Amino acid sequence: MNPWLAVSDCTPACADADAGAGAGAGRGAARRLAGVAAALARPAADAPARVLAALGVALEVSGDLPRPGGGPAPLVVSNHVSWLDDLALAALLLGARPVAKAEVGGWPVVGAWARRTGVVLHDRARLSTLPGTVAEVAALLRAGRAVAVHPEGTTACGARLGRFRPAFFQAAVDAAAPVLPVALRYRTAAGPTTLAGYLGDDPLWRSLRRVAGAGDLVLEVHVLPPLRPGTDRRALAALAEHAVACVVEAAAPVVAAHPRPARRTPPRPFLLSPG
């Protein structure tokens, strides 16, 4: 295994522990899955929103979404729990380009949608390709296209936030683009949940079936204050991580402990001033 790759402590067991939360709605799972296939088959900008609607996933947004305007578009950085994350960000930020692992391009149905809509596919196993991908993201930001990236580099169940790796923050520095931290949390009527997680070696079809069987899944999208890009990608990553962690870890699902180093409080000079 490439030692550079991010590895999460989470396994499919983290999601399985909560899989019964929405089991009562399982009778409609087949209908929801058919709706997903139909939504992704259409070459329409609203396909992500249609997929979420077909699955019965509700979006609950707090904070201010960015508005198109002059200058570079924001680099949107969020924690990573599920394949649902990028669908939600694409639905809310029309025209935003998610950064996804290269394997997504080969997924059935979803892969065709990703290639058709210009998802930035990154080969995580080849470190030599990273500078080119960062440059591609910087060019999109300069052109006014928002890009969404998950700096943890892997998915986690939501109990703890992983470290934000600084590589893609360099794109914001190079493009003089603001960074928009976004915290994602999943819940059902029973409370915070891990069932949306796409974790470890869990097959996509199994995760999809688990989500389709829930029926009452809510994705909370917390849009946090934007950050100035500055010149130090590591300080910027630390500040964005801290902002997201304050939300994610405040109402985290209860699962087995995931040890991690103590959180370091970053400096504050990168906050954008109001107006």
C-alpha cells in the first residue's frame, strides 16, 4: 500500500451498527434505487438533486451559500462520510466540480455521470500526478468555477474528523481564491447516524442499498465563514479543519472510538472580514 494514502480507522462495521435505524422504510428501497438510475441517466444539471430526492435524502442547509460573482470561485472543503456528500454539494452549488478518486470514473452509472459532468478525477495511488491535479483545480477557481474537495483524503463515519491534508489548499493560494469550509452531518429521526457512511472495503451497492432502505435520512450542510487564502497552505488547512471539527464533533454519532492526536487550535488571521 502507498504510505502516502490516507487510511481511516473506520470499517463497514461503523455503518452496519446503525443500519437498522431506517429498516422500517426498506419496502420502498427498490423504487428508490430505480429512481436513482433514472436520475443519473439524464444529462441534466439537476441530476444530483434528483438522485437525493429519489433516495429520500433531505438537505438541511445553514449558513450562506456562495453567489456567483467576479473574481475566483471558492474552494469548498468539507469532511467526507459518503458518496452522497458530493451529490449534495453539486446540488447546492450548481456548476461546482467535485474532486473524486479516479476509481469513481469506472463505477457503474455513477462513473458515466462523473465523466459527463467534469468531475476532477484524482489518482490517489500516483503521487506524481498530484501537482497537475492541483494546477487543474487552481485553473477552475480562476475561471470562476467552484471546486469541492475532501481534504481528509478518505471517508470516515463522523465520530471524529480526520486531519485535513494541505495539498489542495495550494490551489486556493495559487488562484487567490477564498476557502469555504463546510461541515456535513447525517441524522435520522433517531439522531446522528453512520448508516450513510461509505467506509473501508464496503461495496458501493451495499452502501447504496443501506441508504435506500433508510427513508428518513437528513444531511445537514453547515456552511461556515469563508477564509482568506493567504500564502501558507498548511495554516489554511489547519484553520479549515478546526472550523469543520467544531461542528462535526459537537453532535457526532456514537461508535467505537477512533483515536487521533489532540486537536491544535490554529491561528486566526485568515478569516474574511464581513462585506
